[in-house]
Amino acid sequence: MKVLPFKIPKTDESSIHLQIDDEVYFYDKLHQHPEAQLTWIIKGEGTLIHGDYLGSFKEGEIFLMGSNVPHVFRCEKKYYALESDQRVLSKSIFFRFEQLKEVSKIFPEVKSLLSILAAGDRGLKVESLHSAALIAGFNEVFEREGMSRLSSFFNLLGKLTDPNTIQYLNEIPQKSIKEVEGRRLDDIFRFTLDNFGRRITLEEVAEVANMNKASFCRYFKQHTRKSYINFLNEFRINQATKLLLSKEKPIAQICFEVGFNNLSNFNRTFKQLTGKTPREIGY
């Protein structure tokens, strides 16, 4: 697998491209494209990878992915089951940041949007608690055409400038990566998401990346700014948090289900990464 240079269809009739994804699961290959991507998750849940960010996504949330930043929405395992009746649904708007910069030279009013969009390479998230106004804006963009659609699009972007409604995904701006570099990352991510519930050794994941242990550790740290063990623990705790919030399973069962081999290590790692104990999260 490799980071795919995804191509977004263009037309001479519109400066933005609209897309509705109504599928069994979202496109699950790590990919990148020159366009920024604003996506509203209507149905579906899973894990979002955006550059060095790894976190959950669920219905009602809105994400802005930066230009040429590798990303993927990987659905929960239940969506891949052969007899699953689960489906996902999202609406996305693709646009070129450089085109907005050019427009701002003619229409100064657009400049207010540039600061937040310039930070798009860090990725943005609007949680469902704050997304109602943006969802209404999304629907307007999809319902209208021509100048009316463009006006609604600018209004939608304007709502992203409220610092109280957004959170950044990445600490620093993310960069595109070459296909040859991304091939290993995609294999590593897929392997981790498929096997996190059992013991994973560095030797094993290094073999997946077709590297020796020392080279793999350097490679992963260089491209994600974190060690593989930290990455794995972050994902496991992210999965544990989802299970805790559902209140369907006891803490001890969740501990082993997400790949920890003892409860004390699970509690300690959970507190380090979230600032809370598992009991404070879900019980």
C-alpha cells in the first residue's frame, strides 16, 4: 500500500467540488491531494489519521484536512463484517487554498478567512456539540448553485474562524510525503489498527515495514514525531475511551481487549495520556 496522490474532479463551472460518500465504509487508504477538504461525518465512526495525528471520528463531527496532508478515515471493524448492515455517510467540500488567496487580492473581505485556512495544514476539528451552525451551512452549500453556492461556502468558512468551536488536530503544520515514504506508513497504520488488541513487538512491526528494528524506530519517529510504542498506546487508549463511554463493559475487560497485559499499566498509561483515570471517564 502507498500514499495515493488522490485526484479530485474539476470543472470549469465551479471553484469547489462537492462529494457525498454513501458506502459500506469510507475510503480506507492513506491518501493526499492538493485540495483542502472540509468533511461532515453524518454517519460512521472510526479512526482518523491526519499527518501525525491519530484520533477518533463519529457522526456530527466536522473536519478540515490540509492541502497535501496524508489522511484517512478508517472505520471500526464492524463496518467490514461480511454480514454487516452498517453504512457510512458524509458530505465533503474540496477547494484550493491558493485560489482563495488570489480572490482576497480583489475582495479584501475574504482576507478574514485566510488566517484560519492557513492553519489548515494542522487540521481542524469541530465536535458535534458545536457543529449545528456549520451543518446548516453545509446543507446550504449542497442545496444551492452558482454564486449563491459560493456565497454560502464563504459563510461556512467564516464559521470556522470562531476559536471557541474548533480544535487543532496537529501541533505543527503537516507536510506531504512521497509515495515511497508513505508505503511503509500505510502498512504500519493498517497493521496497528488490525492488531492493537494483542501483544505487538517492535521486531514484528519492523518486519511489516521491511526494516530492522533500529531503522524502523528512527523512521517512525522521523515521520510521526513520536515513538511507535507511544503511537500504539495512544491508539489503544483512544479505543479504550470509546468503550468506557459506552458503559457496556467493565474496566478490566476493556484493559485486555485493547491490548494491555495488566490493569496497573493500563491505568497508569490512561492517566498519562488523558489526565484522568478510566473510572473518571466512564463510571
